Amino acid sequence: LLLEIELQTIVKKELHLLYPDVYSDLRLLRFLRKDKERDIISSAERYRSFLKWREENNVDGIRAMVESNHCISSFTPPDDRLQTVAKYFPMKFDYVVGSSTESGDKSDKEGCVQPAILYVGSFDTLGISERIMSSQSSISLNDFLDYWVYLYESIHFHLYQQSIHFREMMFLDEVCDLSGLSIQQFSPYFVTKIMKPWLRMTQSNYPETTRRIYVLNPPTIVNVAWKLVTPLLSQGTVDKIRFEKKFRGTA
């Protein structure tokens, strides 16, 4: 009854058939897991806000791009604007989709969802800031945010497939390589105008995506970066962060 009106709309538009990874109990469960006290009412409210955000920002249109992309496992958006944004943020996603799941053996699940490697030290935050600030640029803050929406929609598409296959909720491990990280990457404009709305959007609308976040090669300025970033993260996300000298996972 908490989401009766929303559920009626979902069924009427057949959204649960078009995008079961979004409009399902499994996604709602991720919102419930985000709440340490497992408060159903607050979780339902967050899910309601999530649905409203999707409608107001045409997120289902971005979700449709995920399945229309013939190279779906590459996580490369088909839209030129989003591809431009992607060039500023080098990452590597090695999802093994299909080959490991055919046997149905649960022992193979570690090979199905490989860690995402984020080369954070090479993120060109100055470059993307200049593009967004420029009145002559074709790239806007909305384009930047849409790129991350596309990325998260792709991730959750795969996590849903694997979760259904293995009959348990699957998560993503992130490996953040800080090699080359500098304080210049955290300009006041980037932190307040770009990073803040970016993290607020992903934290609010894609809870319980990651299982662990491994941080490699932290430079001496990591303490400064930590003080800038952690206030924008939920405590649940902060608790998942592990500083490692060497990642021993499957990446």
C-alpha cells in the first residue's frame, strides 16, 4: 500500500515488463538494504523519490539506450555527447556475461561480475570543468550527469541478470587506482558544481550497487582528497572503502 499509486502506474505502462531491472522487488530491496535499520517506510519513500527522478529526467530513455547498444558489454554509450564525457574518465569494465552463466554453477559467480577499475588519478576533472563552463561548448552538466546515469543503468542491467541467474543479489566491486592523483583535480568549481551533484545523484538513486571499494596507490595528498569527498558520501559507502597496497581480487 505504501507504493500503491506508483505500482498502478508501472503496471499500466508495463514498465515492469520493459525494464524489470528497474521496476521490481529486487531494485526496491537495494533501497531497503541501504537502510541499516531496514525501515520499510523510509525505503519506500526513497524508492518513490527514485521513480519521480526517473520520470522528471527521462531516465527510462537512457535505459532504453542500454539495450539498443549492440556492444552492451562494452559500457560505451551510443550517444556522441556521452562518449565525449567518457573520454575524460578512463575506466575498465570486464563483465563476463553469458559464458560463465550457462552452467548455472554457483561456484562460477565470481567470474561473472568482474571488478570495475576506475583510473581516478587520470580523471581529467580540469578538462571536463572547462568544457562545462565554456559558453561555446556542446557539453553541459546534464550531459555529464547523463553519462553516469547511462553507466549505472548498464551496471544494474547486468547485476539484475546475474542476480536472477544465481538467485541472490549480486554487487559490483570497484578498484580505484589513485596513481597520479593531484590536488589540482579538486578545483572549487569541480567540487561544488560537478562532483557534488554527481555524487548526490548516484548516492540517492543507485544504492547498494557496490560490495567493496578498493583504493590503490594513494598519494600523499589523499588525506586532503578524503576530506573533500567523504562528506558527500553516505556512511554506508564510506564503510565499504578499503585502502590496499595490492588488490587481490579478480581484476
